[in-house]
Amino acid sequence: MTEPKLTRTARRQRIESFAYPAAALVLAIAAWELIILIFNIQAYLLPSPAAVYSSLTGQASYLASESVPTIEEVLLGFAVATVVGISIAVAIVTWRPFEKAVYPLLVASQEVPQIAFAPLLLVWFGFGLTSKVIIAFLIAFFPIVVNASAGMRSVPSEMLDLAHSTQASGFTILRKIRFPFALPNIFTGLKIGVTFAVIGAVVGEFVGSGNGLGYVLMTANGRLDTSLLFAAIIVLVIMGLVLFLAVSMLERALIPWHVSQRNVVTR
Amino acid sequence: MPMTDQGGTPPSGTPPGASPDAVRFEGVGLTYPTARGPVRALTDITLGVPRGHFVSIVGPSGCGKSSLLMLTAGLRSCTEGRVLIGATPVSGPQADNGIVFQNDTLLDWRSALDNVLLQVELRRLPKARYRQRAADLLHSVGLAGFEHSHPYELSGGMRQRIAICRALIHDPHLLLMDEPFGALDALTRDQMMCDLQALWLEQRKTVLFVTHSIPEAIFLSDRVVVMTSRPGQIDKIVDIDLPRPRELEMTTEPEFNSYVTVIRKVFERRGVLRSERETEPGKTLT
């Protein structure tokens, strides 16, 4: 489908959608700087934006190299969560006994704080990559399962009647109808999941690690180097945003037909 | 006007021994369990749908008229009696029918042409061979040039036309339509009614058509089956003896209206419809 030519109003709306949050952010940073000046807050309690900026630039290569293991953990955890999450959702939707047996347990399992298992996972899988990937996976996979199965289950019954009237197999119906129908929900799950995966990886690094941005946060905190701490947080925020935007772009590319992705409806 | 009160098919013009009916309901009943106990949806339905005829089922909500279609399609099973397609009892989804629902049930991510071809894909028929036929069908319902449009770019009437093409692409003998125009506005309905008649006159498929609308049923049908509810049963079968092609002006003529009156009387007698003066104070409307 070709991108419709933007009207003047549409272009203005697009600019505004960036300009407004950018202006708010600049104001917030200015207020932050001002509060530190007015109340004379010590740097170890709250660093000024300028100090954070100089940490960010001064230790850029350190932050960049520590980002690598974190990104690895996030991407691997998220990838496993996507594959396992969607597979379980497919099983829930297509196999009734599995749904009855597993779905309530899955929901109940969310009352268990998975992070509480982080120390145990470290004992089991060591201080390396594996334990963090598992923690990221554990946190990211639930929203993916729930959204994917909700999407595949919300196919209208008439649509399914039509499909069954053709004597199509369950797999064909899944491939041609249920799965594409659920894509908008699946992407909702993936967008939540990728954000959660970042949290999981950082928590894993908190609990025990010799590298990664979570480790940077812990050591900076220990040394009361709050400006480095804020710099690491900013890197994490950027990482989360980039991953979120990547999933959003994939969504746009794969489901241009969905109502949430349409700019202009021609009728 | 010719009229029969229960079942039966005039055997005129059919060879002896061969069943003239494309579909036959023989003492069909349907009871389904609910939380409040079993509900009887259909009882003692005996009805023949002659091959190549357009038969409408008209009745109030909840009279089980849609269930009759589902039983014919083999998507539900009856608890009593049996449904025959030709000479074979229905026991599961049928290969030789096409279904149109009230909602167009189009897939948003597919173009008009690909939505029509969905039927072909699901039935594992060779898609390449049906591509031209799909385009021709869309052309015949006035959608030439819209083959590559997506459902969200089209109006309700256009979408339902695509759904009708999808039901016809594999050239089934039987077309099942469940209130196909129920979600459309009045003007579009009239247009669709005329276009469906033209399509039917051209293809002469057996059609089982469920509707709420008495005029729509009379306009389109060779025979109207009037159903009443609780439990769903056939009250009257009215053969419509009006010349074809029928035109919208006919709906205001006395002959057409006498059919409307006959069917409306059934609903009045059953308390589905009530005129003002018959409503006694303190009595609740059903």
C-alpha cells in the first residue's frame, strides 16, 4: 500500500506530536537544574543535569561496553519469551484440555513475584548470561501469552463457523484466520514484553553480575556516584525506547490493515 | 393463492422416484442444555426445499431460524429427526454449500479478491484456477475495480457483496443466507434485494434465506416458511406466485400486500405482533 500524501493538517499534527513532549522534557530538565540551585542540593543526593551530561559523555565508552551484555540478555530473553509465549498461546487456543489445565495456573503464577526467584536462578545457572536471560524471559513472557491467546480467541464465532463449513483443518484455520487476526494483540503483548525484558535483565544484574548496566548501577550507587547512576538510567531508557520503537515499526510493517495503524481512511 | 400448511413439495415436473428436494428436514428437533436446564429451540420441523428454489424462513428473534441453517450446514447436530441434502443425511460440514452471515465476516488484511479466494484456500482447491472466476463474480455484483481494495475502504453493502461472492466462488448447489442484509441501511437493503434476485435468476441455485423482514422474504422467494417461537416451529408455508423478475414497485401492489397480510396475520395470531387496540391494559407485551 502506498503512503497517502499527508495533508497540511496531518503534517502539523505529526510535528506537534514530537514538539509537545520535547518541550515538556526541556521544561522538566530546566526545573530540575533550578531546584538544585534554589535548594542547594548536594551532588551525591541529586546530581544536576549538567553533571549527568558530563558523566554520560565522559564515560560514554564505558557505558557503551557495559550496554552490550545487557542488550544480549534482553534480546535473548525477549526472543525466548516470544517463541514460548506464542507457542503456549496457540496450545491454549487450539487444545481445550491444555487451556483448562494450564491457563488458571499461568494466571495464578503471576501472583508469584518472579524476581524473588532471581537469587535461586543465579545459584542454578551461575553468574553468567543464562540466569539473566531466564529472568528476562520469565517476566516478559506472561503479557505475550495473555495478549496472544486473547487475540486468537476473539475471532468472531461466525468467522469460525464459516471456516468450519469449508472442512478446513485446525492448523489451516490457525494459519489463515486466527493468527493474522490476533496480530494486533500479539504486538501489544510484544511491546509490553520487550519493556519487561529490560527490567528482568537489569534485576538479574542487580542480584549478581560482573558486568552490564545493572552492575554499573549497583557500583555507582556504592560509590555514591549518582551522576553516573543517572547516566546509566538514561542509557537504559534509550535502550528500552529503541527496542519499543523497533517492535512498533515491525507492527506497522506487518499489519497496515489494522485500525490502529491507519492514518487516513478513504471511503 | 396456493398454500400448504405443513411440509410437502408439489411433485409437479419431477421424475417419479427422484427426490425433487435439495434439502429436506424430517421431524427435526433441537434441544440444547443451558444453565437453567434444557431449552427446546426447534420442534417437529418437516420441510422440503426443492432444487433450484428460493426459500425464505421468516420469524421473530429466537425462533430458531438461524439454527435451521446451521443444521443444514452441518455445523450443529439436531437432537431429533434428520436433515437430508439430496438423499444423504447431514453429519458434519457439507462440501457443497456456501454461507453468508449477517456480518460480512471478511478478513481485514485481505483484499476483496483475496477474501473471495479464502473459500478456495480453506477448501484446498487450486487457487490459480479460481482467480478469474473470483474477479468475474466481483464484476457481476458491481465491484469491478475494487478487487484490490481492503474491506475497511468499502461500504457495508459492498462488503456484503464480497461475502456473497465468497459463498459462490466454489460454485456450490446450495446457498445458505442468515439475515445477510440485516446490518444494512434500508436503501442498501432494497438494492441488495434486487441484485440478489438478478444473481439468482442467472445461477438458479437452491437458496435457503433467513430474514426478519416479511417484504424481503416475499420479494425474493418462491416459498416463504413462517416460523413462530418457543419452541421454534413452522406455522405456515406460503408459496409466492408472483412473476419474475420482480421489481420494487411491486411491493406496493395489492397482490404483494395480500401476501404480507397473510404472514403478518400469523404473527398477530401468535402474539408476536399486536395492533394497538388489542393490547389490554395491564397485560404485558411479549
